[in-house]
Amino acid sequence: MNKLLKFLLSITVLTTFTGLNSIYYQAEAATATPVKPAVSTSTTQYITVSPIEVVNTPAKYLNKNITFDAEFVAFTSLGLDYKPAMRDSAKYIGMLIKRDDVKDHVIPLSEMKIIITRELAEKHINIDSGDKVKISGTVFSTALGDPWVDVKVFDVLTKKDKTTEKK
């Protein structure tokens, strides 16, 4: 067989196999039970996730709408103006949340780049480190192997009780 014929034959076999594989996975997905409940905010459906899960498998969530509860740490300029996942620091600000896999002290989850518009952040100017928040957004990039999340909905669930703080 000449090289062109072998090449065309391999393309045909690969295309056929890929097509059958695609049909199999579509059928499997249609019958699968959802692992996480979807949450609806307005007309957008969000998958409820753990931030650590998203950090561990960012590609799985690329271009997906996700939502999670977290403990707010601080606003930051971390990750802004980075060309592969560009968000202009004049219009956006980053946000850090506490790692949910560490219980005895505060370690920011800096691997997750959470980007919020300055306009939305300014509505929550009185937020403090330790306040519980709900974040809903879209993973728009996995640059540097990290999830980059555009925040669409940001709510403060509970304020930290300042009377019980350690002195």
C-alpha cells in the first residue's frame, strides 16, 4: 500500500472510532446520575463545587458555571493583567478565599484566581476577612494550571462575629 492510501485508511478508521466513541459517551452521559446538584441563579445554571476540587481538576471545569460557599480573605491584585487570562486591573479586582481543606488557621487559596468586577466588589466594601460568601461564576481559563473564575454573582451570607475574635 502506498503512504497516501495508508494515511486515508487510518483517518477513516480514526473518524469512525471517534464517532462511535462519541455516541457511546453521549448515551452514557444521558443515563448518568448527576453528582452535584445544579443551582439556578436567574437563568444561568451553576454546578455546586468545592473550591479545592476545582483547583485539583481545573480542566474539568473550563467554560463551566460553578458556585461555592467560602470564607472571604481579601481583595487582591493577584493574577490581574496576566496576558493568557487577561482581566484589566482598571476594571477588575481579584479575591482570595480561605482554603477549605485547612481548619485550624487561615491559608488563602491562591491557586484559584477569582476575578470580580470592581463595580460588583464596591457593593461589598464593608466585607471583612472571615465573612462567609457565596460565589457563582464561570471558569474562563486554566492558565498556569490554575482555574480562573469570572464572578457573576457574589453574596455575603454571614458576617464574622467580631465579639468572639481572639485578642
